[in-house]
Amino acid sequence: MIGKDGISEALSPNMNPAVDARGATETGSAAALRRIILRPEIGGAISAVIVFAFFAMAAGSSGFLSLLGTAYWLDTASELGIIAIPVGMLMIAGEFDLSVGAMVGAASMIVAICTGYFGLHPLIGVGLAFAMAVVLGLVNGMIVTKTKLPSFIVTLSTMFMTTGAILGVSIALTGSSSISAVPTGLASFVFAYKWNEFHISLLHWSILAGVATWVLQSTRFGNWIYATGGNVDTARLAGVPTNRVKIILFVFSAIGAAFVGALQTYTFQNGSVTLGAQYVFSGIAACVIGGVLLTGGYGSLVGTAFGAMTYGIVSMGVFFLGWNADLTELFIGGLLLMAVMANNRLRRFAMGR
Amino acid sequence: MNNDPHIPIIELRDISKSFLGVQAVSHLSMRVMPGEVFCLLGENGAGKSTVIKMLTGVEHPTTGEVLVDGEVTHFTSPRHARERGIATVYQEVGTLPLMSVARNFTLAAEPTKGRGLFRRLDLDKASALAIAGLRELGINRITDGSKLVGTMSGGERQALAIARALHFGARLLVLDEPTAALGVRESASVLKLIHTVRSRGIAVVLITHNAYHAHSVGDAFLVLRRGEVLARFRKGEKSVGEVIELMAGGEELRSLLTEAETNLTSI
């Protein structure tokens, strides 16, 4: 197994000292290449570059490459990216969260009802939305860790329940499922600020991606996330508090969704129950395109960022081409399929089989 | 913690265990001395796993006493047993293939640098610890702590799991069928590993089906059948053939074989 397929050499280039200078440089560069190929984010980077090149050629003249076009796809990528970062961390820990889509709509409605309908201070609306996110994340996490049921089903249920509950509450309180809300004071800066068409979401996404990458790669908690997803029994027997890791990540993903809910409400100046419905699967799609394994234990947030960019480029590229927006889904679906197939091979390659 | 070679690290004294009225182990006594490889032999259902569960704090005996370093001890949890230096090394779930050697080795007790919000993993230190731990067990091929565990051989992965247990202060390792899924060469490397561990004064409780493997490393042997001690002997007192016969049930096996032979010759 070892030595035949080159993985061990790729990871420990000093293994075979008995090579002449020329051979050594060749092995060195080959090893460096393999090292790059083995990075989990490589698939996401390649897909982002390919779709960008495609739409730059096809839609470059119709505005895709303009400042506005760039700002548009970066904004789409940022909002998806903020959702996808905690969803990706949770996937690396071996769990899914499908309730994020419903959470975006629920948070949006809470913000809009509080500030738009009742005229309360934005801090109260956003605070309530975040509080609800924490509760929902805790509920998701507790149910999944206590019952050991698949998180796919648990969060699918809480997704329906959240949407149903918020719809019922908003109809009862306001008689509508869509409320306008104009940001005031600090809220208009934090959630809706624009600089030369570039939405502040890009800044939030960049900061979050940086911090989350650091947590995942360089802290003990990050190590525990990988271990929990790699094999929950191994991690638990080693002493990792696997349930706590999962619950924290469920809360984190709900907060990410609530943040995007507030962001979109104040950007569109309108809250709606159906806001964010597309994130149910596009968050997971961004992670998988970015190299996160569906089975957990492997992946990176840099890859997830590339996955979100791919999604943003495709959806805005299709828009600038003047095509039907439904074609976005066709592209993303195809990319997703390719990513899953590539990931499987990559894992086998990484394991040296 | 004692280092007295005459006091057993762990002793079971007249232990019985029943589950819902079914007797899994009855009136078993055993002592494991420092630096000794204690082989627990028997067929499936003989009660081996019940014994190791009581040794490692997973189950409590219905009657009888567990003594650690000569003192009666009541394990509250596997963690408690581990704190007293008794560690189980799992073959299947011992290591994480998609994580690096360094991260596997230090999991749940990762060395860190920096403080407060900037407290972060010290991967260089983790890597050095892992490589040193493996080297102590005679594994010199792993020189890069960032290597993925999935690329290592089965024997090396066992070594990593054992090195990890020793690093966290284990004085007695429970190895449950460590050679079961391994090829001949890999099995040999695991047996060599057991030798190395013993030479460092660590005790090993080895559970195996394979009489040859037990015979090649064991110091003390205990054969269980249906929860009872069938035989107990020391190294050199019995041949491999005799051990196989005992494990399979002696007389019963012989009559079974004779029957099979008679059937064959009559064909």
C-alpha cells in the first residue's frame, strides 16, 4: 500500500533519500503538485475559475465584468458564504442543517415585525431574531445529540416547523407574510451600507471566513470538529466532548442564518417569510463544491468560500446573459454532481487507495 | 501509583457478573503484573469481553472486587480507569484516517501556545510529541507529523494508538483482537510492538482468537469457556497445539474432529 501510489512520498518528501540531485528536484516538484491537488479546496478553486472564465467571455460585454456586475456576484456570494461557513463547519463535524433556510425567513420577519410594524428599536428586532436563532440552534443540537437521529431529518422537521410557526405568528399579528422595514441609525450601516455598489455583506463574509478558518485550522475546538466528523466514537473515546461540539455548531449555523435574515431585510427594506428559502440546499452545495465531504471529517472553509463564489458567479452570469434565472440551478446542479464525484476520488487518493 | 513489580497493576478477585440473570462470568480471579503480557483466550461468548469491560470500568462486577495497585477500587467510568493508567486500545476506532499523525496523537489534549482569544494549536510541538512517541515503539519511518494517518499501514496505526495511550500515562493496555483484521506481516509488527511495550514495564492484556499470536508473546494465559476459567498456565507450560485444543474446548473438539474424520473415510 505504502510507497506504491506516491501518497506517502507526497506527504513526507524526505522518505527516499537515495535519489540524485536531478531526480530529487523532479520528485520535489511532483510532490509539491500532489500536495496542491490533495488540498480540499482545490475543486472549489477550479470550479470558481472555470465559471468565471466562462461568464467573463460570454457575458463580459453585457456588464458581468463591470464594477456593478462584480459587486452583484460578490454580494450573492457573500450572503450565501455567511450561511455556508457554519453549515460547512457542521458538515465537517458530520451533521447537516437544513433549517437555515427557514431561519433566514423567520429572522427576517422578526426584524420586520418589530422594527417595521411596531416601530421598535432595531436592536430589539435584531436581538430577538438572534435570540430565536440561539434557541432553535440549541433545539436542533439537543435533539440530534440526544436522539442520535440523522440531522438531515431532524433539521428538515425544524425547517418546516419554523416556517409554519413564523407564518402563523406574522399573519396573526400583522395579517401579512411580508412587512416593509426601513433601517435606521446603526442598523442601516451594519446591514445595508454600500460602498461603490459593494454591499457591506462582503466585509462581514471576509471577517467571518477569516475568523472561522482560524478556528477550524488552528484551535483545539477546530481539531475537535474534524475529529467529531471523522469518527464520533473515536473522538468521544479520546475525550472530545462531541455532543457539545455539535450543539455549539448548530447554534452557530442558526446565528449565521439569522444574520443574513437581518441583512437581507434591511437591504431590500422588506421582510418576508419566504426569504432565504434557496439556502436550504445551496449552502450545502457551496460546501460540497468547495470540497467538504458529505460524510464529514474533511474539508476547508476556503473551499466553501470558493463554492459560494461559484454560486454567485453562475447566478449573476446567467442574469447578465439575459437567460432565464432557472438555468442557474442547472449549472449549480451539474457542478455539484462533478464535485461529489471528484471528492470521492480525492478522498480515496488521500487515503492512498 | 506503584512501581513495585510484585504488586499487580490490576487484580480481579472472585468476580462474577450476570446480565438480567444470565451468568456471563462466574468466580473469576486474575492478576496482571507490571511488564507482563496476560493473554485472555476463549471462543466467542466465553466471557472475554465482559472481563475486559470490568477491567476498564465499562461494567461493574455483580459480586467480587477489582483491585488497582493492591487497593480495592470502584471504577466510576472508563475515564476513571484511564486516569488510573488502564487504557483500551481499539483497533477499529483507535485513529482518525483523515487527520494528521500529530492531530491524532494529541487529540483532546492538544498542546497550545498563546493565551486568551489567541490560544492556538502548537502543531510543531504536537508533531514532535507524536514522532517521539512512535520512535519509542520502534516506528522510525514516520518523520512528518502532518502525514495523514490513512496513509499509514495497519500496524503503524496500532502503534500510533498505543503510543497515544502511553503518552497519556497508561500502565496497562487492553488490546482487544489487535491482529484480527491484519495480514501476516502486519500482525508480526503488532506482536513486536507488544514485545517493545512490555520491555518498558507496561502490562498488556491481550484478547485474541489466535493461539499462535498469544503463544508468541504471552507470559500468562487464561482460557475462558462459558464464563468459567477452563485453564490457567504460564509461558512454556503448554504447547501451541495444547492451547488451540483448550481454546476450542479440548475433548469436545477431539470428538468433533474424530467424527468428521470418520465421516470423511466412510465417503
